[in-house]
Amino acid sequence: MFDFLKIKQTIADLGAEVAKLRGEREALLRKREDLESSPACKADLLQLLDAWVDRQGSTFPKKLETGASYYRRHALAELPESQKAAAHPMALLTAVADPNAAATIGGLECSLFYVLGDEIKRGIHQAVEAMDFSDSGPPRAERVELIAAIDKRIDEIDKAEMELVEQAEKAGLRL
């Protein structure tokens, strides 16, 4: 005679194993989402802001070269009396690519980042030190490692679940 209770228990065990795998996968996905969405830690924010200052400031020398080109080509030229004159030297500070173009906040920002970069960074660091980082996540490098480990485990769970489903289907069961 068939032991239907044993078959029923095997099916229940299989269902419980699949549910356990799916529960673990869901928990890992939530943890992954938390790692991706939690605010940056202080060190990461400072590194990002310093890099921004450096990158924006690095564009200034080329813009300065372009802005000063009129005076390089015309060595005997004198400074114009009017600040509205074409090729006014103030275009150097505002770092416009064309000395006759209007200054922009971005141009002024990149020149200030180049000329006063270290002082600006000190000010940024001072402001960031006053910020609350109690809700921040782990450092970026650690987050990347944790997310990679979570992704690897999720992949293992997906493969294990697929294997259980395939074996159940071979046995004539549908999960």
C-alpha cells in the first residue's frame, strides 16, 4: 500500500524549502536596496566633493589660455579703459572659452576652484563636519563588496530554486 502521508510530507517539505529560499531572496533584495539607497558616509561625501572641486578646477588653465590669447597675440596691447570692451582681462577670471562671451557662474566657479581650491575644500570639509551622518550607510567600497556578495547569494538561491522546480516537474509536480 502507498504511504500517502509520506508523499504529502515530501511535498510539504519541498514547498517549505522553496518558500525558505524565496524568503531569503526577498530579505537579501531588501538589504541590497538599503545598501544602494542609504545616504553616503562622511568620508565618501568628502571624497566626492573634493573630486568635484578638482575636476571643475582642472578646466581653468585651458580656458585661461584661451581667454588670454588676445594679449598673447598682441604683446603691445594695453588694457582697455572700459570693462565692457571686447577681450577685457576680466574674462580670464570668469574662464569663458571666448574672451568676448559673457561670464557664467560655472566659469567663475571653475576659476575659483582652481585658484582657491584648497581653501574651498577646507571650507567644504568644515561644513560637512557639522552635518549629521547618523543615518549614513557603510563606506562605498564596503557597499560594493556587500552588494557583490548579496548578488552572488541571490544567484545561488535562484539556481537552487530552479533545480528544485525542475526536479519536482520531472516527478510530475508543479510548484
